[in-house]
Amino acid sequence: MTWNWQKDSWPEFGYDRKILAPYEARFLKESGLFLGAYKHITEDEKQALIIDMISDEALKTSEIEGEFLNRDSIQSSIRKQFGLQQDQYHSGPAEQGIAEMMVDLYQHYDAPLTHEMLHRWHVMLMRGNHNIRTVGDYRKHIEPMQIVSGYLNRPKIHFEAPPSEDMHQEMDKFIQWFNGSKEHPAITRAGLTHLYFVCIHPFEDGNGRIARALTEKALAQAGGAPSLIALSQTIEAKRTNYYKALEDNNKELEITNWLEYLAETILEAQKHSVQLLDFIIAKIRMLDRLKGHLNARQEKAILRLFKAGTRGFEGGLNADKYMRITGAPRATATRDLAGLVKKDALTKTGQLKGTRYWLNI
């Protein structure tokens, strides 16, 4: 098996610019729409949006690698990184580490890429991980760096990266390329960055998470502002497709289909970000409209529904959930919910035990 990095022309990737052009145009158009809507929310709401999106990205980029972290713990760490008031939630080392890396990415998106930055990110990601021999530096082990699956006696090798002894040379070239590649269109540069880095696979662990961070760094630099795009959330929802696209493009240097895959993923992620922003704007308008017209229980329930995000509660809100949220007895819960429907805060579906309530946005 010959891998792409073993080709004589490595790392000169080839792709069809004409196929990618419509994706690039859509990305620029949607970016403008997002920024236009973003201007219409308050600074407090912008801060809430930033924290929510960074939290979700931190959570999902970890889940892609099979690491399931606590969202509240991540969010608490992110608030701490931004110097905001914290709750009393204790954050574990893994949550602290991914939070620090994501905030560092957000705050220093336009800084040139350096070995030191990548090493710093790796230290953050490996916090609490005692199984890695080399932390904060490129891998040094003699044995091949392979991506494998299957049984131990019959492993399937999906990819083998360049040997450890070549890491500093490979990463010198990568960093020089990244810092000098801003002339590429946004999605193209992001896709090249992601695949190029993953194929070098410079660290013992954490390569996927750092590759996705670098992808967002490339998109942020193209837009001239920190990236607020639900990239990892979108990838995680169809994780199998992501790994297949990577595997399909690690043997040759012609990578048009990889760039098409990532372009579609980025546009879908962008759409999700716009939906989240629309959701926040709808929240602001609803709370302004209902100000002074809700009792304390109703307000608590509405805020809890908004906290659940665009997907809301699984199965919708019912009287039992309302009672658990507010502590109200059943008769009061039924009356409160009817009042929220009358005020156009909620819509109602179903009957009797099947009755469910949904935010009216």
C-alpha cells in the first residue's frame, strides 16, 4: 500500500477549482447573512452565543474521537477563560483542557501558526491523559503511526503516517505552507489544511481535534473574525462519512472529492449557526414581548426551554416536566401551561396524556 505522503510530489495536492467555485460563493454569501444578523443582538447575547457555540464545538470535537465530556463543566471553564462570573461547577482536567484550547483558538485566530502554538494546544488536550508518552511535542516513537481497526490478529490498516523521525521536517513545511496560503479561497484552504495535517499525524494523540481547530482557524482568517461555525457538531452527526472521506483521500494527491465533502459539511455547519442565531434573536423578541406578563414559574420554564437549544426537549414539554422544573402542583402546572399557550409563548399538540408544548418561534 502506498500512501499520499510517499508520492514524489507530496504535499502538492490537486483539485478541480471549477467544482469548488459554487461552494466558495455560497460560503461568502451565507457568511454575510450571518454577520448581518449578528449585528442585531446585544453584547450580552453575543457573549452567550459565543460561549454556547464554543461549548458545543468543544463537546462535539471530543465526541468524534469517542471522548464524552460534561457540557456544563466545559461551559464553566470557558466562562473562566473569558474572565466572566463562574458558577460553582467543578471542571475536570479534560474539560478544562479542551475549553482552554477552544478559547485560545477563538482569541488568537489571526496569529501566525507556530510549533509553539501547536505544542501548547497539545498540552491542553492531553490534560489528565496519562497514557501518552510525548506531550507538548511531536511524536518520537519508533513504531509506525497507524490508524487501525478490527481484531488484533487481523487488523485493518486505514492509514500509516510518515515516520516519527520526519515530524519536525514535515511540520516545518506544514507551518510554512499554512502561513503562506491565505491566497486560497476559504473552503479550499480549510480543506487542504485539514487533510494535510491529518496525513502528517504529528502527535501521539489529539490529531483530529487539532486538525478541526486548524480548519476553523483557516475559516476565521478568511472572514477576518473568530469563527462561529458548528463544524464539529455537523461532522459528529455523520461521523462515519467523515472518516470514510478521510480514508478515501489518504492514498493519492488528487483530493477534489475530499474538498467537496468538507465544503458541503462547512455549508451545513454554517446553516446550523444561522439557525442558532435566529433562535437567539427569537428568544430576545419573545422575552421582550412577555416581560411583566409571566409569573415566576412560567418565566423559569420558558428560560429552561430556551436553554435546551434549537432542538428543545426530547418529546416536548408536558405537565410532568413542567412540575419538575417549577415545583408546581399539577393543577397549577396545567393552568400555567394554558396561560403560556394563550400568550403565544407555547404551542400545544396532542391530547390528554399525549399533550405536548413547544416554544412558539
